[in-house]
Amino acid sequence: MDEGGGIIGAEMQIQLSNNLNELAVVMAALEDFCDGAGVDMGTAQAAELALDEFLSNIISYSYLDSEEHTITVDLAVVERALQIKISDNGMPFNPFEQAEPELESSIEEREIGGLGIHLVRNIMDEYSYARLDECNVVTLSKRLNEG
């Protein structure tokens, strides 16, 4: 471990199919990874929220067919941060190009969607999107808490 918590260099890869029933397995693997890598609870909880949001959206909206597709999640502790990389071969979609949701209006007046990405933007320290080799690649990073 380093003085900022977390085992630098800890890595794990998780592969799942585009089935919402697999989310529980992924969340359990994330929890095991965070426990084993010494990731603090606050960072682990933020990662769980963000990962659940992205995987739910990918599984629900990214594929035009009913075929089975593989989604890959890479977890790593890098430079005092938990890094999550999510790769899928669904339709090209950059979630970070979406406008911020209207938060001042009542729930009835708001357009549907956008709150999950808003949440991710606010709980993660860094986030990015790239389209590489016919895959969507979202990278999320959350600094580990000191102590």
C-alpha cells in the first residue's frame, strides 16, 4: 500500500453479457476488488453508483439486436485513484456530450433521462469517452481518500 491508501497496480477485468441479471455479479466483483485493493468505502461507493449507471444504460439501450454481446470492465488502482474502463461494442454514443439536465423544474416538467450521467459527472473526478476499434470506451476515475 502507499500512504494514500490502495494498492497501486491492483488490477481486475470483468466480462459480462448484456443482461441486467449480471449486474449483481459485477457489483460483487467490484466490492471484492475494492476490499482487496484497499480502496476506501467512499470511493468504492461512488464507483458502484457510476458503474451501475453505465452498465444499466449499456445493457438497456446500446444494442439494436437481441444477440448476446460482451461488455468488459477493467478496474485498476493507478496513481492514488480507482480507474474504471468500460468497453462495449454497442452503437456509438458519447454520454458526456449530453446536455446537463434541467434541475430547477418540477419532476413533472423535466425531460426523462440525463440524471444518471449528471450524477456520474458529480461523483467521479475524471471521465472520458472514446470510440476505439468499433467499441465505446468510457473511462472513469475517482481519487482515493487519504487515510
